[in-house]
Amino acid sequence: MGLTEDRVAVVTGASRGAGKGIALALGEAGTTVYVTGRTRSSRESDLPGTVLDTAEEINERGGTGIPVICDHSRDEQVAALFQQVEREHGALDVLVNNAFTIPPDLARKGPFWEKSLGLQSMFDVGMRSAYVASYYAAPLLIRNSAGLVVNTSSFGGRCYMHGPAYGAGKAAVDKLAHDMAVDFRPHNVAVISLWMGLLKTERTKALFEGAPDRYKSFAAGAESPEFTGRLIDALARDPDLMKRSGQVLIGAELGEELGVRDIDGTSPHSHRETLGAPPTFNKAVVQ
């Protein structure tokens, strides 16, 4: 299977950060990309980037960007998004579940009970939003008898990272990918969870610039958000894609295997040796 021609993709949470980079890379490869997010105006966030900005840059790079204001905590808005895709294109080739809430105190040190209870919002826009988007996308993905769903995730699903709420959320989207792959397999739709490394996003760039000496080594090894988009493009073109379905993959290692490099020509480093290997799920299927 290879999704190479006239692809239509939905990238959730793409106003900025990982989602924006993924959307830009897919758009540059000629994909029609529905860009979703809540940020309509730069005045709505302390960080740069809006849904419309991302869509406009996709157009400038030769793709087609379609901005859709969508709050992924609101199921009716998610349903409306995929109704729009169906009206305008009739089917869907790629869904990237990237929408994620980042609470202000996520990275603050200390036990979970000393942090805000609001960290559970990551279960909503993160774990739950991936399930809901996949639910509404499914009829469109199976219509072409070929498709790809990617859940963006991280090593936090396997090691302690930012506390139990973050870790549980990432482990959950990894398991969602495995189990959804079972249901999608008869329809030739692959589902993968992709572990990203530290990314050079608007948020982390501000952090690096605020303390350049402290974060120098981290900044040097960080990936661009577009690297993940390039990986997803390569996966969509891979004729052996279905062999990977249901797996949790480390982005840096997948890049080495598929010959994908970052936008600066480098090959990002895998953190398997320090942060852990992806989980291996049992092959048993209980209906």
C-alpha cells in the first residue's frame, strides 16, 4: 500500500508546535491538509501561530491548506470537521492525532499532588481527542480501502516524564494505536503511534533563549517539528506500511530506516538507551 497521489490529510492541533510542522511537511509534499486548532488570532495566545497562518504557509509551499477552527474537547465540533472533509473530498487518506493540552505546570518539579488537578485535561485533549477524531474519521478512511492514522506520542509512555498524568496519556495513545489497528486491518488502514524526540517548537525555543547555557545541549539535539511530518509522508508512501500497523515507533529510528533526514540535513538521535524501548503488545485478540 502506498498513499502517494492526491492525498487528503487532517492534522489536529496544528496552530503551532508539532502539529504545524507536520502539516507544513505534508503540504510541501503536495498533500491537501485540513489544519485544525483553536487559535484564530495571534491575540488569543502568548505563543505565535494560528490555524490560518499554518494553512497559508502550506499554500505558499505548494500544498493546499484548509483551516478549520476546532476545539477537540467538543465532540460536535470534531464531528463537523469530518463532515466538512466528506462534503469537500468524499474520503480521507491520513489522520494525524496531534491535538494536546499543555497545562502551565506540566514541567514543574514535584509530586503530582502538589501540581494542579488540571493536569487531567491531558486525558481529554490528548487521549480522548485521539479516540474521538479516529471515530469520526473511520468511515472516510475505509472508503478508499487504504489509509493511515498516526498518533503523536513520546517516550513518556514508557518512562517517568512530567508525572503520572502525562505518562498515562501517552501510554494510552500508544495502546489506542495497537487496538485500532486490529479493527482497521481488514480495511487496509494502518495505525501507528510515533514517538517524537524533543522538538524545536515555539514553546521550547522561548525556553532555550531564556537560559541558553542551561539548555545548550538539549537545543543541539532537538528535532524540528517538520521532521515528524517528513516521516509521516514517507510512511504514507511505503508499500509495506501495513506491516508496521499497530506498532509504536521511535521517530529517529524510523528516519534512519526510511532514509528521512531533518530539515537541516541531520539524522536525529534515538533516546532508546536512556528513555526506554517502545512497548511490545501481545498478539491475542479477544472479541
